Amino acid sequence: MRHFLKETDFKYSELEGLFALAREFKTGRGRHATPLAGQTWAMIFSKSSTRTRVSFEVGIHELGGNPLFLNRNDIQLGRGETIADTARVLSRYVHGLVVRTFDHAEVEQLAAQGTIPVINALTDLLHPCQIFADAFTLAERWGRDGNLVGSLRGRKIAFVGDRGCNVANSWIMGANLFGMKISLAGPPGFDAAPEFDQLLAREGFAGGYEFTTDPYEAVRDADVVYTDVWVSMGKEEETAERIRVMSPFTVTPELLAAAKPDAFFMHCLPAHAGQEVTQTVLDSPRSIIFDEAENRLHIQKAIMATLARR
Ligand code: CP
Ligand code: NVA
């Protein structure tokens, strides 16, 4: 059974085909493909979502399948039914699971206990669908048919702000997989969970990033400047402290100008203008934030088409 819980669940050699399929869906060449025909895919969400929920629901529908959205608190999982039993029961009804939750171990357990593909739609540890959409967005600009993924190799991404969050972790995994360099800047004390460095080591990427507390050092020679919210879902109690210590890390026009002249600005969204990024940067010609959001749909359709069992 094939799952997508982390970036490395795809081999590098598979990525060109995956991106090419996403491009087919995007350009309309693949619009008649219905690899999920007759299937129902359940989506268990324990956190809020705009992009992920809508792009998966639309994507499943466009692939010929039926999306079934399940708020965690509306099913017995929210009242303590075990993950193992939930996975076994849902495997009897539906053909795939898309899961957004807190503890990454939960998606791993659903994948291990069920008999259907599981897709990680964000955990506290990783957000791989976002990073594949981001990478596809960059490859559209830098690459050409037959060399989409290769166009990422050697490029540098700078992640500024909450360097221990799920999107930062996933970009570290992704950068190592794609052959990119990654430099992160943020305040000390907001490191990734220890399990992330263990995971990175298991994937053969130990130490595969640079970290600095100087955002200008991180963005030097960068092809991409990336940020995410300072207060991720589940961290709301730390809001005041996070805003205080992360305020030197706002992506301003001056910081973006310190990267390469043609560098792109990216953000997974939702954005908090005036905190992690200024409105001017969000609206600037270098900002490709809405292409990233759109590409969630196309790359996730390619991922589901790859994972679906016929
Ligand atoms: N980027 C992203 O995952 O957005 P949502 O939280 O709206 O799904
Ligand atoms: N780091 C953010 C990403 C939202 C898409 C969060 O987890 O809330």
C-alpha cells in the first residue's frame, strides 16, 4: 500500500513523472482522466483549512471520485475511538484517506493499520502536499517539459520566521530531495521537534540545512524567500511571545531585495500581513503566492492518481 506522509515517500526518479502529470491536469490535457471513478475518499480534518480542504474536495471530484469530509469531532475518533479501529473500519468503506491532524504519529498509525492509501494533509511535523505544490510552482518557471524537477537542482531557498514549523520542516525535506540548498533564519529557541532531526537522519539528510539568526545572511544569493505564519495551529497560547521574538524576521521589501534580483517570494497562506510579511511584499510582482495555492489542486490530483488502487 502506497502512502504520502512525507516528501521522501516519492523517489527522486518518480518526481518528473509526477510533475508532468500535474502539468497535464493543469493545462487541461488530463481533464478526462478519472482514476478515482467509483471511489470515495474520506478527509478527516482536526484543524481548520481553506486551501487543503477545497483543493482536495475539488480534486477528488475532478478525478471522478466522491469526497467525504469528516470533521474529527463529528466521528467517534473525536470521542476516543482508537486510530487502529478507525483505520480498519474506514478501510471497509472508502478507497483513500486524506488526514489533517496534530500528532504526526496519527497519520503513520492510520497508514499502518488501514488497507487504503493515506495522504498527509498537514501535521504538526510536516506539510508535504504544500511543498510539492511549491516545488511544482517553481519548476513551472525554471524548467521545461522533460526537465521540470531538474530545474530545482542547485537553487537556494531561504525560510525566514518560525523555522521549527511544519512547513519549514517539510521544505528542509523537500530541498534535500530536490537537490536544493536551504537556509533558515529565526529566533533561537524555536527549533524543530527532536523527532524531526531523527526523521531527517533516517532519510539520509542529517544536517541538510543551514540555520542563522540573521535573516539577511539567510536570504543572501537566495532564489526563493519563503515564510509562514508565526503562530501555527495549536500554538495559539504562545501568540504574544512568538510575535515578540519573531518580529525581527518580517519579510520586508528590503529583505526581499537582499536576495537575488529575480528571487520569488512564497508563502503557503494564510498570511498575516504586518507580522511575518508586509502587504507590499505579498502584493509585489515577485510574489507567487496564489500560483502556489492553485497548484495544490493540480499536484494533489497527480498524487492521488499515483496512489489510487484500481
Ligand atoms: N496552505 C494551507 O494548507 O492552507 P489551509 O490551511 O487553508 O489548508
Ligand atoms: N504552519 C501553519 C501552516 C498552515 C497551512 C500551521 O500549521 O498552522
